[in-house]
Amino acid sequence: MEGTDIELMLGVKAGDEACFERLLAKHRAPVVAFIYRLVHDRGEAEDLAQEAFLRVFRARKSYTPDAKFTTWLYRIATNLALNSLRNGRRRRNDVSVDEAGGEQRPPMDVADPASAIEERLVERERARTIRLAVDALPEKQRTAVLLHKYQDLRYEEIARILGCSESALKSLLFRAYETLRERLEPLVPGLAAPGKGIGT
Amino acid sequence: MSRSCKEIESALLAAVDGRASAGERDRVAVHVAGCATCARRLEDLRGVWTSLDALEAVEPSPAFDARLRERLEAGSRASLWPAWFPARARWAGLTLAMAAAAVALWFSVRPLRHRPAPASVENPADFAVVKNLPVLENYDLLSNFDALSALPGAQTAAPEEQQPVD
Ligand SMILES: [Zn+2]
């Protein structure tokens, strides 16, 4: 399937709208999910994902298949999301990430037994802790982890998206997971105590 | 931690994320069999990797495509150049567009002064000059150029505004 995106993009370039629809159908969900994990706001994530696709479409005439389509797409998406975060940081300064985050919270069913509600509360707390730990990573590490963990991309691609070498990416990722291990330790029972873990 | 421990790190990562080659998997297996520290690191990494499954995501809303289409259509009307187009080039384009619009205005108004008939376009020489200005070939481009129409008095220069004067 390696050539498919490129073929579709060449179709878009040639004026075939159906090709754009197919690219959209394929990448819309992962791009929205990726941006959401960076900005934690659903409306903003959709807005930025649309902007990314708009930019792809507007640049179609000058498209040359010299890199993977996803590298290009995620590079645009990453830049948009990080810029939005930088610009929004002042705006959201005093609002806690929790409130501003708009985390997806399914309504609790009152008919649920108490144990189920408690279980869900624990789950939410767990998800929140993980989100805060990821958010606390330096920008580049955070982006690298999100691209590496959740997007179906090869090291080489992630490195190109972030503008670093593959070996630099791997050590960046290793450091990031090491930091996450320290922060998530209370949450993950099997994790080693600090000082005995990944990086030591 | 030995040098070989440092060197095995990227293979540990690949062993956990599923991107490892067969060779990397073998190297990891051999190394952790003889190194308790890295066996532990591998387990820790696996624990972190799995715990990250709990990070939430969202699905695009059903209106995503319709909204994108709206923006695409609005964009093609309102914005002449994509956002990444260099600002300097945009100004060059603006200057060219204004000059072209002025020429268009002049050609459309001039014949009316001399010949009252609404024959401005029927003079083949005049029409050819206007038509051959590349920037004017795309009338949509000029008529929807909001930066141009925002200029005081520039409205009259937009080709779509040029109605024959009675
Ligand atoms: Zn070792």
C-alpha cells in the first residue's frame, strides 16, 4: 500500500476530487486523534485537522512525490497544533488543563451499580494522570511519543516530521519513555522504583 | 550500565513498539538473557507503552467533511493565495493585480467617452490587449480578491463591476 497515498495525491494534483475524498477518508480520523492528543480540545483539533487538509489541497499543484504523503501531512498537522498551543498558552493560562481540555467524558449512567461508577472514576483518573504526564514532556519529546505510540509511522518518517535524524529520534523517545516511567510509576504496578529503571 | 547496554536501547524500543526487525529481536533476546538491568528496562518500557493505551482520543464529528468542504469553497472564493505563499510575493501580486485592474478600467471606460454605443468589447484591438494580460484571464481571481476590494475606491476597478454606462 506504500504507493497508494502518493497515487491519490497525484490524482488530486490532476484535478480528481474523488482522490482527495479518499485521502481524507483514510487520514481524517488519525489526524484528528493526533492533534486532539496535543491540544486536548475537540473543536480546536477538528479545526486544525481541516486546516491541514486545506493546506494539502491548496498545495496540490506543486506536489511532488519525493517524500511519503503522511510525512508531509503530519508535518503540517504538527506545526499547526504546536503553533496553536503556543498561541493559546497565554489565553488558557489560568484555566486548568482539565477544564480547558474538554476531555471526552461519557455521561455516567445513574443506573450503574456503585462499583461500576467507581471503576470508571478510577479509569478517568488514570487517563488524566497519563495525559498530564505526557503533557509535561518537552514539546519535541511529547510530539515524538504521540507520533510513535499512536500513529502508524516508521521511525524514519517520524524523524523527518520532527526534522531530526533517526538515531536522535530513538534516543529522544527512549528519554521520553524513561521520564514517563518515573511519572507513571504509581499507576503501573509492575514498574521499577526510580533509580532502577529504564535509564539507569 | 555497559556500552552494550547503551547500544541495545533502540532495539529495546523497537522490541516493545513492534517495529523491530528479526535481527533486533534476536539481539534483545540474547542481551536481556545475560543482563538483568536491561531485562528490567525492557519490562519497564513495556509497562509504560501499555499504560499509554489509556490516553483518550476522539473521532472526527460527522460534520467534519461538510465543514472542510465549506472552508475549501470559502477559501477558494476569499483567498487568492494559500497561507504559505510568501508575503512579499503576495504584495508583488497585489501590485500587478491593481495595475491590471487600472488598465482594465481605462480600456472599459475610454471607448465609452468617444463612442456612446456599448461597443467597448467589440473593438478587437482593445479587447485583445485586455485579454492578453495574464492576470485578467482569471476574472474570478480579481473579482474575489478581498484585499483589492478593501482599498478605498478600488471597487470600481474590479472587472465584474464594469457595467456598460447608459
Ligand atoms: Zn544491559
